[in-house]
Amino acid sequence: MRYEVTQDLITGNTLIDSEHRQLFAAVNDLLDACAQGHGRDKIQKTVQFLSEYVVKHFQDEENLQTKHKYPGYPAHKTFHDGYRHQLNDKAQQLLKEGPTVKALGDLNQVVGVLVSHIRTEDKRLARYIKEQG
């Protein structure tokens, strides 16, 4: 399974959409490497990127929310805080276990949660920012 920023995931906010593309590219690179038997070579780099990515990306989103006085900020921030921990747990599991079917399945599940979040919450945020003009 490859992750792509499809039409239903485009928020219309250039910064948010470009960062989502970077995330999906990193996960896809890891999954491709695993499919080719080179997953162990990519794990450290991908885990480091994902850990740094969520900190930067979520901070960028939260800055947009506070700048535009987004009313959904508290709930969005709560999701971000919990997701950071969840992703970190799965990333550490991947480092420890290697690219096992279970570890990769768990990573896919965590990415799936983010895709769902993008489809609803990030799109709602981008609409709000656009309406504030």
C-alpha cells in the first residue's frame, strides 16, 4: 500500500499539504525498501525523520491555529500530543523488532489514523483559515 495525498486529503493550505506529502514519501520509501528486502537499512533514517517531522509539522499547524484563533485548537492540540506519543512508541518498536510484519502493520495503522485526521480535522482547519481570509 502506498500513501498519496489524494484529492480527499488536499487541505488547500500549501504548507500543510506539502508537509503531508513529505510524510507520505518517507513512509513509502520505508515500505518500498522493506518490500525489496532492504528495510533494516532504512528504518533508522525513517524513524528519525518521522519523529522530527511530527514535531515540526504539528508545531506549524498549531502556529496557524493560534495565529487565526482557531476554535478547534484545544482538541487539535490534544490529538497532536497523543499522536506524537503513539508514533514514537511504534517507531521505537520498529527500531527494536526490525521490519517485521507486525511492526510494519502497526506503523501502517498509525499512519492510517493520521490520514483520517487529515481528511477531517486538517481540512476543517484549512477551511477555517481560508474563511478568515
